[in-house]
Amino acid sequence: MKLYKKVILLSTVVAGLAACRGDLMDLSSRTAIGSNTMWTTENLADKGVNAIYSTLFKDYVGIGLYKLDCFGVSSDCRDADYPLLTAKIETGNSLFSGYWMQHYAGVHRANDAIAHLPGVAMADGKKNRLVAEAKILRAYFYYKLNGVFKGVPVYLEPIELAECTKGRATEAEVWTVVLADLTDAINTTDLPDRYQAKDANYGRVTKSLAYALRGKVYLYQKEWAKAALDFEQVGQMGHSLFQGGYKQLFKEANEQSPEMIFSVQCIGLSGFGNDISFRYGGRNAFGSCWNSYLVNTDFVDSYQNLDGSSFNWDEVIPGYSAMTPKARAVYFFRDGLTAKEIESLSSKGADMTKYLPTGNEERIRKVYESRDPRLAASIITPYSTYLGAVSSTSYTYTLRWPYRGSDAAEPFDLRTDTNNRFYYLFRKFVAEGAFEIPNRSYSPIDVPLIRYADVLLNLAEAYNEMGETGKAVECVNLVRLRAGVAALNSNAKTQVAGQDDLRARIRNERRWEFNGEGVNFFDEMRWKTWHESKFFENAGLKEIWGELIYGYDWDGDFLYTWPVPLAERQKNPNLSLEPGWDD
């Protein structure tokens, strides 16, 4: 099942491609093969195409996109107050330069393949397929660049470093290039619709991905009807929602389900696996992890009740919202506090008159029951359990506060890397028990980039903007029913009140469905909702009861267009700085 992954990944170790600025490979390496040699045999050509795929292992391109979720609604980074979120970022920041360089590394590798594959001696069918793959991948790289920079230089042929002197094409011009590549791939008869699980070629890009990406470009262009046609085509190619449980969808056993359209192919080897468990998991996750990224407290509150009604703290704990965060922390304390603990917590502002010595845990645990099941499947909430591990032994832990105890003894409190604070933690992508993954830094579980739920909700958006509300509701309900939450229009709480209401519902559905996956930030940028969804009053990293650790500050609408990185403008005088930004 993992054989293809080993071939495509390990073969890239010796496949270096000469490229323009942005290729991060060491071109002076003794093991690198020059572009003039790469395309002389079929075997080397395979390696050259595989090197394009290896670009997905760069953080901002594929494998580390989950880190950008701290800019979206579902997560926050606990290590630092990110300058992009606190009105402190400068154009020389590594976020901008890294994102730019990593995607252009892929662009130039794809350009090299597209230019040279026609001259390689191999079967025409395979050659046509490889060219189509390279075009889809190039389209993906430009798609990701254009989504944030809103216009970038377009290079479609191999060039040398000194020749990278173009100015920015407009956003519309870049979309035209992306659409052309995807349309060429769709029209290639030798490119399969999709690969079945366990196929030797599983993991290579396919026609269904080309349709999905082209539909997404049409969403940017507000070409709703064209987008809908492309998304419909993806469903006709055999993709469907995984029905084995939302939590299980993100396990290695199900990484090749029909829901997966495009994913980073991981194996449990250093450099070829993902580190999501390391960055999401707590100290009792296998390998002793760091929970560098935390679930956003306000996002957890957004999850609906099972019947589709909005969650409201005051309905489950009357008067909750009127209390200060410090005072209402009392509701999250464990049963049986000692006199010393009570004194300490009271001195910190907790209203201990509300404390229940033998029922506090049960009271708060009920708050999370009867909610959208994706909440419990994705997030460790107070007094829920988690199957963790110490060394080679598995234990069941409970998230309690204040923390007591030992990793390998009662009461088995869940220990985190932030034990002085009480945060929600991710369950999604985090290893359970001992040895589910070989190492915290290289999980073999594939990282989904586009799955069929994504396509269905994009299709719902296109239908809704076309005024076809009924068809849009049907798409949303497929996702909701798989999740186990009440369907839209199934009761008084879920009645859709027109196009604007459904638009908001679709956007929330995407936020809940793709929490922690690196999808949401790009949605908010496209919808132009980032300001309201991330920078609302009192927004920021918070403890579970809402106490603010640090806040976010909106710097202006110019943030919707990222600046060409300072280093790129210094090397290329034809690149200019966008309005609103300064160095």
C-alpha cells in the first residue's frame, strides 16, 4: 500500500532540478542531477516528475498547511503572538518569503518537466500523462500563490536565476494561466479520472483533481455555473464521503478512501512524514508532544447543538456570560478540590460559591454532550478522555483542571506542554496509544489537501450564488448527515431563510468540517471575511473559560493582499510593493 510512496519520495533524493529563484535545493550538491541530464532517459524523467511532487513536502505548499490554521478560525499558536495577527508584520517576514519561494520551487520544477518530457523516449501514453500531471501541479502552485498575493510573475518555461526579472501579472492573468493548465490536463485522454485505493499509482494527481481545482478557480472568479459543472464532474468520477466515522477518516487505514482527492503521501520515515501529531498533541501523546497549536476557544463555542440550534452558554449555565472569565473558571474545576486548591483558585478570581464538590465535572461535561459530533471527534474537551501513551505503554487520560499527578499513575490527568493554562486540545491527527505512528516528527498518515467534502461544500456555495437554494441544501446535508448533526430544513432551528442565511451556514459548515486542516484561512481570504471572523472584539488566544492571553489587532484591508517579499523586490526591480504595505 505504501510502495508507491516510497518510490516517489525516495527517488527525489537524487533528483535536483536547475531552476529559478525559489528552488530551495542545493544546486551545487554532488548528488543532484542537472536539468540537461535529467531528461535523457525514462528512468531519470520519472525522477524529475517525482521531484515536482516532493515540493508538497514544503510547509506552505502542502504538508505544513495546518500551521496556517492559526490565521483562520479554528486554532491559535501558543508560542508567540504572530505578527500577522498583531499588526506588527513587515514585508521581509519569513512567512511571505517562505511561501513565495516554496511555491516557485514547484513552478520551476514543473516548467522543466513540461518543456523536456516531449523529448524523452517513452510510451506516448505515459508521456502524455506525466505532462498532464506536471501541468496540474503547476496550476496548484500558481493557484496557491494567486490566492494570497493576488497577482504574481508568470514563468512557463525553464529559465536561469538571472532571468527572473518579470513583473507581476494581474490576478486575472494568473487565473487564465491556471485554467489553461487544468483544461489541458482534463482534455488529456491518458490521464485517469482517479486511482482506486492500493493502486500502484495512488497519490499521483488525476483528472478529478483538475476538475476540483478548476472549480475552485471559478469560485474566485465568481463564475458560479462553471464552478458547479466542474464540481459535479468530480462526483461523477467515483468520489464519495467516507462513511466510517469522521474521526476515523483521519487514520492511516482510511487515508485512501474515496473521499480523498489530493493528499500529501506520507510514510513513517524521517523527512517523509508529517509532524502534525507533534504540534497538536500534548505531553501524553506518543513521543511526548508539544501542543504548539491550540484550538481556538471561540471556535469551540461556535459548534451547534445536535438539533442544529446555536449553542448558548447561558442556556446550559444561566448567567455564565455575565460573569468575568476569571470568575466563571469555577465551572471547569475538577471534583474534590483540596482546601489549599480552593484558596488558591479563589485568590485568582474564581467565584467559588458556584463550585460543586461532587458534581462540577459532570456539569461541565454535559455542556459538550449533544453537540455536533465533529466537536468531540476533533477536539479534547474538559473531562473527556484521550488514549495516550508513556513510552511503550498506553493509558487513558482525562483532561482535568487543575492538573494533578503522574503520567503513569492515577488519576491519569492529561498533561500538556502548557500545564499552567487550561486550553482545548486537538484530537484530530494526534496519535492514539503507543506506536500508532513511529515517531512524533514523521507520522505516516497522509495529509489531506482536497477531499470530497470540500468539493460538496464548494458546490453548495456555487448553487447558492446561482439562486438554486434547494440543490445547495442537498449538498450541505450530505456533509451534515455524515457528521451526525441535524440536516438543514429538518426542524424549526435549521430552516434556511434565504440566500444570505444559507451563505453564512455554508461558511460555518466549512469551518467546522475542516478544522485544523489548513483550509479555513484560504476560505476567509477568498470570502473577504477574515477581518470579521478572526479579529472581532476581544479575539485572541484564550483559556477555555475565555480569559485572554494575548489579543489580535487588524491592521487594515490591505492584509487581504500579501506583499511581494522584500528579498524578491531587492533582487528584481520590476516587482513593486502593494498599497498599504511598507518595509
